[in-house]
Amino acid sequence: MFFLWINGCCGLGASGLELVMNEGMVIEATNPNGTIAIEAGKGLSRTYRWKDNSTTVNLYPRCERWNGSLGAYTPGGGGKIFALVEEGQQHFCCSEEVYEYLKWQMEDFQYVFTSDGLVVGWYENIGPTGSEIALHVKVWQIYVEGRKPENLQGASNAKIQVSYLKEGSHLFPAGNFVPSEPRIINGRWYSGKAIDFMQEAKLTPEDVESVIAGNDMRFGEGIYTYYGDRLGPGNPSKFFWVKVDETGRVVLVGG
């Protein structure tokens, strides 16, 4: 499916953003979809190479945090290769929430990650004519209480290689975002990550409960996923999903 997706473009440079890569940094990652190499150019320029294809794009900075990230993205559109990519940092209050986040993200991306929290997922769609390609890539650096983790369980260090083309290139510094702690809201436990997303998306606990009470639900691997819209007349339309574990705790909220 090919579509145009624009959110939060503000025309700023990399200053103040929570990115992963600096100029000259190269990430090569292998997942079940194959191997992709990502090279950071000047500013927000990124080159992606996979199979027999390559494309260079200029990322758009995010002015507001979106799905946990104050990083950069491409809205897609135009040409033979339609790039829908994201890069940024994801901040957590504890390692347990990191594992939940990685486990229940979009399966198509087939995430691989290192023990210190560098995460890459990617896949491609081929258009009906066979000549159009939609490239989907997500690059995250995980931080727990402002620091890179040291020994994430399930890591595949051999599947991600990092190199530098110029002297002095390095990983982008950590942002100063302080993630929420888990807590009970209206009698229900919420993870800190779920609370953070609700705050940035201006979703209320009542919105979440309305979706949970709806009929659009799927269950798999011990998690219930509910789909629905924001409550109330006069509110802007907001489709989102809620993941609830078997104890009734809200694990993740996304949109």
C-alpha cells in the first residue's frame, strides 16, 4: 500500500532533536527481510542501501514528540522508491517496559537490537507493477533512565554492525526526556510508556476505557489489543490502539 503521511514538520535542523546517528555513522542491520545499510550524511541526510536498491532522503525533524520520539522521519511520496522511515530515541523508566515495547511492536519490521539498545527494523513492499518500492525503516536508540542499557535480553549483537566514515563521528547524545513511572489511574495499572503516549497524544483514561469496552479486539501471545477512537463530541478524530495484558494492565498505547 502506498500513501502520503505527514505529521509534525517544522523545518528545523538537527539541533534539539533526539536522533541516533551523526554524520559519517553507518549502521548495517540484518533481519529476516535481509540486510540494510544506513549511512548518515550531513544534517538530516540519510542513505539507505538494501538488496539491489538505494535511496538518499532528507529527514524531517519532529517539532513535537510522536509515538515516544522527538526524532526525524520522512513522510514518503514521489519516485520509484517511496521511503517511510523514522529515526529517534525511545526513553523508558525500566528495562521491563523496554522488553514489552520491543515484543509488541509492528511485526512486519522484524526488529533486531543490540545489548546496549540500538534497534533496527525494516521491510519493503513491491507495488503492483513491480517497479515501485515502499521502504519502511525504523532506527531507535533505547535509553533507560537516561542511560543506554548494558545487557538487554534477546539481543542479537552480530546482526547489527556500526562503523564510522569520518574521524570524530559518534552516536547522537541522549536527550533529557524524563519518562513516566507506572501508576494506577482510575483503578487500572498503566505502564510509564503508555502514560507518556497518552500525554503526547492528548488521550484521557476515559478514551482508553472506551476503546477497551468496544468490540474491536484481538488476542495473541498473552496480550489483548483494542482498536478505536477518541471519546466525545468536539474532539479531533484520533484512531489509536491499546494493548492490555492478562492482568488488565495497560502495557502500551499507540496510534
